[in-house]
Amino acid sequence: MICINSVAQLRIIKKFVFHTKNIALCKNHVLRILPSAGASYNSVCGLHSCPILLKRRKTMEERKLPKAYEVNQKSKGEIVDIWRNITMAELANVLQKDLDYVNDLFLGKVQGKHTPITDIKELHNAIRRSGRRMRIIGKVVETKEKTEEKDALPRPPAQKSELKPRPPIITVMGHVDHGKTTLLDSLRNSRVVDQEFGGITQHVGAFSVKLESGAEVTFLDTPGHAAFSAMRARGANLTDIIVLVVAADDGVMEQTVECIKMAKNAHVPILVAINKIDSPKADTENAEQMLLQHGIQVERLGGDIQAIHISALKKINLDQLTEALALQAELLEVGSDPTGPVEAVVVDSRIDPHRGRLCTMVVQRGTLKKGIVLVADTVMAKVRLMRDAQGHLLSEVKPGYPAEVEGWRELPSAGELVLQVESEKRAKAVIKFREDQKEMEKQEVDKVAILAKAEQHQLLYKERLELRRRSGRFRLRNQGPRKPESTPQDDTPTLHLLIKSDVDGTLEAILETLSTYNYPECQMDIVSYGVGAVTENDIELAATFKAIIYTFNVTCPPTLQQKAEAESVQIKHLNVIYKLVDTIKEDMNSTLPPKQVESLLGEAKVLQQFFINEGRKSVPIAGCRCEKGILKKSTLSSMRHLKNEVDVIKAGTECGLQFIDKSIIFEVGDVIKCYEYKMEPHIVQWDPGF
């Protein structure tokens, strides 16, 4: 018996019928082959067809109807994730059904709650019986570890009975060039201000000072320049007391207002030091009134904020300032727990060519000792050495004191929280967990963008699909012009640059400043950036991209300088941030091609129109008087004063002008302007905010 299951088989049978004589047609579309002579009855075959497969001819009306393709909407079951050797209990959990339901799907062939299902075909059939489809994946491993066990977190706040007195952390803030560093030099008898380039602070300094009263305090010196707002914000969040330095001759300036806002947001008490009272232009009352306008009401004006009038340069009234600081610290009753794991905050980090990666931090809890393992974000360190601001070795660092720590594998970012862990193995596990968390967060952000794009694509696809069905077409023609096979090259001038800085905080300020660039006629491409001296890899990278290397307070060895010259790589050394910005502007101006500028030379007023004969044509002549500047012949056909042909007409002189275009008609009162085109260099319009 042969059953016909397709149209193709039917066509073969029809062909076979036409070429076979021993055929008999029975009822129900059964074709029976008659046995030939000598053939047994068992060789007779019955060929079955079905009336559904017989194609009916279309009527004339049906042929005139437009063609339309109908798509069968096939029902698709839910896809469930299955893994190999899945057990009955696990399958019941995946299908969200009870065990009896799953047992019925296998028709009783699999027994036992924890019996693994090894036959994939049997598993596939059982899933089909449930009306679903399956997808084989790796076995899901349930993790029972908690997030707190994977990551390192700070301890809960200590009890008041556990707190021990510690030095208060005092941050000196204010506008640039108001004397913050000079004040700190006077308090600790040093000359840091002489070592600063351009007379401005560009790093965060952290050091301990023993006052004349015997009290010890930790000072943070923050930059006052506009580019270092992130450094000032970190200082405000780390400190116990803020000393706001205001110059008596300048008063409240832009960065002063910014520091006041930061102190209020951090809920940190403020002590005002009105500096430069020895200046001829000093006006302390005006400075206090300006402070009042921004919510700082000093004691002399009925407020509760102390204001000390000092001269940091001549050390006037510094004893009053230290007494006020000691009193304020005593009222705050600052304390910390010196026991247990260390908790600290990164102030700044840098790379020393001899000592390696260094990190300056202030201890907030616990006692920092040699040999302990620290973690800051995704970097770790095993403490090798600890030094104070003067470079002296320390055996331990208690809460409230700063220290420069050696032994970091990578540089931590300024402002990061530093935590002590039990071992290097634990530190690596914490770093791995944090890196995975960052990757997951990045994937979530990418997922939102991908889903939005997929949704947009799906809407467009449905619109085109509906249009295709309505038009009865299997495929639609492409709309609009043909898309180019290659993307046209962007000819916009680009300045490629590579940044190397001495410390991480300054690098952050430089990158933040460069992010304000938005001049469209010349692009800025930051090829690479980093902390530390220029390396051979930096020179090779700059040579590849034809970039300029800008160093900030960083030296370059002579051998690398020679290599850079051989590779035609420019290395520009700078040490003041606004000079760095000016240098980049100059390089951009030289990258841009000169532009054509239109310059007005003079104006002439038409007094009368004349006509002269040139051959057989009548040519118009404008009789003019030069009102402003001068007129040059340049593109004119003729310029005459009286009967003489001239090249220049000065103001107040009458002349006759003939243009090359003879069709121009003049009227009395018309103004003719003379322009000159010049090629001038491009000037980049970039305001970084300072």
C-alpha cells in the first residue's frame, strides 16, 4: 500500500499512470495496479490519493482579483530553558507545575523525584505534550553567597564609648590667590608656596601640624582655581572644619561662593579668615558685608560664625586663628575608633619613578600598619611603607592622620574609600565581584539602548510588512536613493593629544576642563591619558595617531626625548593649567586652515549715470563721490578721475566707475561699497570657564 502525502508524489503517480497500461481507477480516488501476466496477487499495490490535494481551477472572477499573500499565524508555544540530565523535580520547578503533572507528560516512563532524564528525545516529546518548546542551556547554579560576603563594606558606626580623641581634619578653602597656602606655610613654618608653579595650588595637600597650644590638627590644602572644583568638593566632604580664606582687598569671589555652597551641602562648620589686612586696599568691613550677602553672618554682625582678621604673610593674628580652631575642635568632640579594620579616604595618588605607585590618604578608622592588605574600588595594595608629608617613615598611622602609602598594584582614584581585608585572596575576590558588578551595570545600560533600538526596528518592520500584504507583493522595492557602500571620509581638522599628569586629581581636573571644548570646526581627540612620566609606549602611540604629548609637572628622560624627535613627536612640558589650555588653543589654531575674511575699504555715492559708446554698444558709467575710506580698482573695468585712469580714489574725490558687467544700471543715490578679501588665521572660540 502506498499513501500519497504530497502534491509532488501525486504528480509522479499521474506520470506513472500515463505510462502504465495495467491501471484501474477505483472509488475514493484509489488507483489499483492490475497484475500482469505471471505476477502474483501480492504484487498488486493500492495507490491512495486525497481530494484535498486535487487543485481546482480558478474561475474568471477569481483570476481578476488582486493577488494577496496570506501568512498562516502559527501558534508558538512558550520556550522553556532545559539542561541535560535535568531531574523530575527541577523540571516541575521550571514548568511551575506539580510532580504529578510532569509524571503524566512522560506517560509514566520516568519514576522518582530526583531521577535524571537522560533521553533528550523523550524529554522533547514530554515538553511538546505540555504545549511548550524547549531550549537547552547550561545547568543553572544557584549561589547561596550573600552580596555582603562577596564585597567589602565599611563597619557600622562605632558606639560612643568606643570613640577615642583624634586630630580634627581642617580644610583650607577659598578663591585662587587669596593666600591659602601662605597661611598653611606660616602655621607650619614651611615654604610650600615657593614650590608652586604660577603661584597657584594645583594639588590637594594633606599634612599634620602641631599648634603652639600643643594641639595637633590635620590640614587639607585645596586648590582655588576654577578647574579644581572636584578636589574642593572632596575636601569639603572629608573635613571636620572649613577655614574659608577671604582676601580683604578682593572680598568674596566666584570660588569663594562655590566653597560656601560646598560647606553648606556637607553640613560642615565654617571659620572665616579674612586675609591680607596689611594690603593698602584692604577693606575688612566690605568683605564681611559681602559674606553676609551669601549667608555667612559673622559675630561682629550678630551671627555665630567667627571671623579672624589675619595677615598670613606677616603672621599677624595667627595665634587668634589657632585658638579659634582649637576651641571649635573641642566643641565638636571629634573622635574615632582606633581598633579593627582600617577605613580611609584617598586624597590623591601619583607615580614616583623610584618608589612606584603612591597614594596619600587620611585614616578615618582603625590603625594603619605595615603589611596589611587594602582595597580601594578595583585596586589593591599590600602596605610596604608609610611616610608623612616630610618624607619620614611611620610605623603606624592612627585615625585623623594622613600618610603616603607605598605598595599599590594600580593607582586608586582620588576620593575612593579604602578598606582593609583579611588577605590578598580576599582582596582579589572583592575586586572580581566589583568588576562583575560594574560590567552588569554597563550591560543594563546597554540593554536599555538595545531594546529601544529593537523596538524601533520592530515598528518599522511591522509597517513595511503590513504595506507588503496590502499591496499583494512578496517584496517591496527600496525607497529613496541607493545608500553609499562606504562612509565618506570626514575632512574636519582634528587635534590628537595625549595627556600625562603627575597626580590623579590634577589629571581629573585637566580632563574635566577639556570636556568643555565644543568648537565644531576643529575636533579634539584625546588618544590616551595617564599618571606618571612619559613612556616609550606613549611615544609610539603618539606617532601612530600623529598626536602631541602634553605633560603636566612630568619629566621626560633624555633617551625618550631623542626617540620622540626621531619619531617626529612633539612633547610639550607645562606646569600651570591655564597655560596648558592656552597651548592647546594655539595648536588648534595652527591646525585649522586660514579663512577668508571680507574687509570694507570704502564707500562711494552715485551722483549721476553717464553712457559712453564702445564700438556699437552704449556702456553705463557711474559718476560717484568717495564718501568713506578709499576705492581700489581691483575688479573694475575702468576707474577714472577726470580723464586719467587711476588705481585708487580717496575720500572726498569724484570719479567715474565702469564695471565689467555692462548690464548694471545705476540710479542717483545708490551706494557702491569696495571690499577686500584677506586670509586670516582661525581663532578657536573655547571658553573653559576661567
